[in-house]
Amino acid sequence: MLQSKTFKQKVLEVVSKIPKGKALSYKEVAKRAGSPKAFRAVGNILNKNYDSKIPCHRVIRSDGKAGGYNRGIKAKIKKLKEEKVL
DNA sequence: CGTATGACGTGCA
DNA sequence: GTGCACGCCATAC
């Protein structure tokens, strides 16, 4: 089954694979997940499946803005600054 | 199965 | 340059 992992699982895995000090945009993550146009679902999935192992704070918009964060958008920006990603 | 929602992106006024 | 509206994909209910 090619779809043993749903888009959701792929996105979570890709995000969890983001190296430290690096940030990928929703579009990039969606592309790596298998659907470059599903950046919409990426945000939706992360929002419902945020895990401590998933540096969702490293996923930002193409505008260079953070976008949102289940723990507080401010915390996300702060973390990005701490990682020198921003 | 169909509907509603969402942490986006792009285009146009 | 800013603001508004539409469209897109996947998930959850």
C-alpha cells in the first residue's frame, strides 16, 4: 500500500525530520509529504496532531511569518529566534 | 458519504 | 502597499 501512511503521517514525519536551525514553509512540507498543493491540509493536520517530537514551530508561512502555533504564536517566533531560524 | 473547518497561498481592487 | 475574497487539499465529524 502506497498509502500505508496518510498525508497526515507523512507531514508529521517530515516536520519531525526538520534539522535544527532550519525552518520549512508549509508549501515545502506539503511538497515533501507528497502533495505540493496540500499546504492547506498541512496546517490543518499540524494543528490537530502537534506532538512534542514534532517541531511544528519550525514550519512557517512562505511570507516568512510564523502563521500560528497551538502553544502560542509568540512562543513559536521566540523559538525561531532562539534557533536562529528567524 | 457529505459537509464543515483550517496553523495557507495567490490574485485582484 | 494594504485589504479582501477565492481556491486548494486533507482531516474530522
